[in-house]
Amino acid sequence: MALLQSQQETIQLLTNEVARMAAVIEVLQARLNKNSSNSSKPPSSDGLKKTKSTRRPSGSKPGGQVGHHGSTLAKTATPDIIIKHPLPEQCDVCFA
């Protein structure tokens, strides 16, 4: 009779411990499942997962498109301003 009572007490203690551990596991799983898209955590805390781009391909090739006439700054023989940048007398790092 005493052995049966002892076993029942042990079973009850272990059942309570399993229930407590299950609650802790549930809390930890909920914490693991949070990321920057479903909580207030910053994106830097998401780890090394590759983020999915929201950009969609336009179908056109990269670079200048056919028919577009671009323009660049043209060289001139007589500039408005000439700024001379003198060479430093010594290096700021090694003082040579």
C-alpha cells in the first residue's frame, strides 16, 4: 500500500513537472517565431536569413534603353573656374 502511494505521488510530481516544462517550451517557441515582420524587433535581429525582394522585373535590359539620347558634361577649352589643388608638403599619416 505504501509503495502504491509513493508511486502515485511520484507520478503526480512528474506530471506537474511535464506541464511546467511544456509551458516554458511554448513561451520559448513563441519567442523564436518572432521576427521583424511580426513584432517590434529590428530587422538586424532576424539573423542571416536572405530577405525577399519586393521588386518585380520590368522586362527591359539594364543600362540605357534604345531610343534614349543621353547627355554628359562636355569638355571645354575655356573653363569658367580653374581650381588648383596643391600637393601636400608631407603625409598626414606617416609624416614623410
